[in-house]
Amino acid sequence: MHPNFPAQFRHLVTALAKNSQNKVVFGTKREEGSISGVLKAIYTPSRQARRETHNYVRNLENAVLQGQAVYRLAEQLKKERFIPDVVYGHSGWGPTLFIKDIFPKAELLCFFEWFYHAHGTDADFDPKEPLTADDEARIRIKNTPMLTDLYSCDRGLSPTYWQRQQFPPEFHNKITVRHDGVDTNYFHPKPGAKLVLQNKNLDLSEVDEIVTYVARGMEPYRGFPQFMEAVSILLKKRPNCHVVIVGDDRVAYGRSLPEGESYKKLMLDTYDYDLARLHFTGSLPYSQYLQVIQASSVHVYLTRPFVLSWSMLEVMSTGGLVLGSKTPPVEEVIEDGVNGLLVDFFAIDRIVERIEEVLDHPDKMANLRVKARETIQE
């Protein structure tokens, strides 16, 4: 169960569906996409939380509405004589809230990705964004769907030890740490890879210095402002360097700017860039995304202490050199100077220096690239 498709469950459902003894049903809100052998079952919440709903509980109301829609879908599946042995769903969005009521004998496995805290992780990481009392209260209530699932589920999974650590200690014995996986056959090294995206009018086949950045959105949570400030310096210092940014001009996590504004626009208005060497691709299909990261000279991944992105691991799987932020989710995977490089999230000049370190000494970085892929294969 996941509102998106296939989300974290791509590799799992693909593997399960290959066994003809399994009947795999994927409950989701998203109609686009398909996986061979997987039956999609669409659920649609009856409405969204209304504006007059108290700000603290809007997320909770949306989770309940989603859980209600899943319950109604499950009733229909039950009428069609589908009774699952195991239900696996993403906790927090709400789809798993009432599974034990409709399928009491099914084993409920929940994917526990994140438990929110007002202090010590993502929310108060940037001192320029102090929290209000309202923020603290809203963040506390935001955990209600996860707490319900922690009580109801038979077992849980978290993708990293640090992410499990965010959940209440009394539930740690229920949560196993298992990452949702990277397809290391697909995300493989390609020495000498050239970057050409014809539908984007992007041809960097003759470029030797390509700096890449990938995120769902362009936002503070993933260090976009810090990266763009560093890029403004880097492009002035290195006339042959190109920067490729993959992702949408939106906010996926955290606060948005006022309507009509975006962090991309803000950065472009604030700093000077040679726009002929700064390339925004938007979201890309997997095949083109793979081309980008295979051709990368150095990939910059900055994140607040928050959920670890798949993209960092996928870059490492291709033998990419990741310059990551010195924050807990990254430090669990990357050891500075062993399988990648680390840098302070806010240290703009140091980010530039470390990028240049890679570009100036590509041969010295070869072993780090090998170790990066080995880390993911393990």
C-alpha cells in the first residue's frame, strides 16, 4: 500500500510477482505505471482536509481519509475473495491505519520512514528558520498516524539505522533495518560515459567537468540554496565546468515560498551565473537520469538530518563520486575519504574547494569510486 506507485516497493513487488504462487495486489492512488504480474487497485479519498480544519491535525485528517478509502477498497477485494496473508504499507500517509480491522488475520508490515521531532533533526536544523510554539505542536501531532501503526503492526522496516533511531525506543524491537534496495545491475558504472540528452537540447559529450545535483524539488531540505551559492563561485573559477541539475522547481519537503516564488528563481535572482553552463533538466525518466549520473565528475548531495535519498545510493552504485553533507543520514553510508567525500552543509567555500579537489585530481579519486559501488553492493 502506497499512495504513489511503485515508490519504495518497486524492487520488492517485482521480485514477488515473479513467483507465480504469489498474488500481488498494489493499493495506490496513482493510476499511471504498471509492473508485470502486479494487479493495481486504485483507491481515492473522498476529499482532502478542509481549510477550516485545525492546522495541527490537517495531516492527520488526510491520513484518516486515505485510510478510509483503503478500507473501502479492501471491502471490495474481500467481496472478490482476495484475503491477503501479508499487507505491507507506508506508514504516515494513512493507508495502513485500518488494515487490522478489515483483515485481522493478515500480518501487517509497515514501512517506517520517518518520525518527526521539533528539535535535533530536520525541523530546527537551519538557525535562520526558528520554530514557533505552533510549529512544535503541529510536529508532535504529525506523528499520530505512525504511532497508530506502531501499535497495530506485527513488524516494521526502516531503511537506515539512523531513521529507526528517530522512532520511540519502546518500539525499536518491532522495527528491522532493511533498505528498500538499489538495482546495482541497472545502476552500473560506464567508464567514459558521455552526456547527451537530445530532447533537452543538452550535449555535453565534449565536456570533462560535469557537476551533478539530483532532488525531487529545489529546496532548503536538500541544500539547494547552499549548492546554488557554491555553483555561482565554481562557474567563475572554472570556465570549462558545467553543472546539471535534475529535479522539479518545487518544494517536496518543508516550507514553500509565497505563491509565484520559488527557490530556483530566488537563487537565479540573487547570484550571477553563466547560464550557458548551468543546465536544469526537470524530472527525467530512469534511462536519462542514469546517463546523467554515469557521466558525472562529482555529484553533490546535501541534506538536512532527514530521510536519505535513493539518488545518493544510486550514484554510488554507478561508481559515482559523491560529495555529501556531514549530516547523520549521509554519514551512516559515506566515510570521508574512503567511499566518498563529506562537507559541512553550510560551508559554501568548503563545498567549492571539495568539488575542485575532485575535478583537479580525478585519478586520486578512482579508489573512492570503486569503494562507493562496493558499499552499495554489500
